[in-house]
Amino acid sequence: MELKDLKKIEPVLFSVLMSIFMSVPMSFVMTAVNVGFTEIFMKAFLMSALIGTCVSIPVAFLAFPLATRIVRLIVK
């Protein structure tokens, strides 16, 4: 891939990675709080992380442009 092609997918890749980096640790903590470190923890955590990631990726695609606009308004 050429550099110009990578620049085109940069916002998409950023949104996907940030969604994963945010949803997986949050799923871990919330599962630990709600279920505790019991025999069902790993299954509950993996299901929670999967659902959280599936929800957070589309939300990130919607929120990223909005957040960009809000930041630009604040910084001006």
C-alpha cells in the first residue's frame, strides 16, 4: 500500500483501535465488579468485551466527527 492509501484509512483505523482500547478494559473492570473473579468470569468478560466492541465501533464512527467539530469550536 502506498502512503496516500494509508492516509485514507487512517481515521477508520483510529476509530476501530480506540473503540477496542476503550471497550475491552472497561469490560474487564465492569465484569470484575459485577461477577467477581469466579469460574464464569472469563466467559462473562469475553462476551462483554465482544458486545462492547461491536457497539463501540459504530458509535465511534458517529462520535469522532462530532467530537472533532466540538473541539474545533472550543479551541478557536
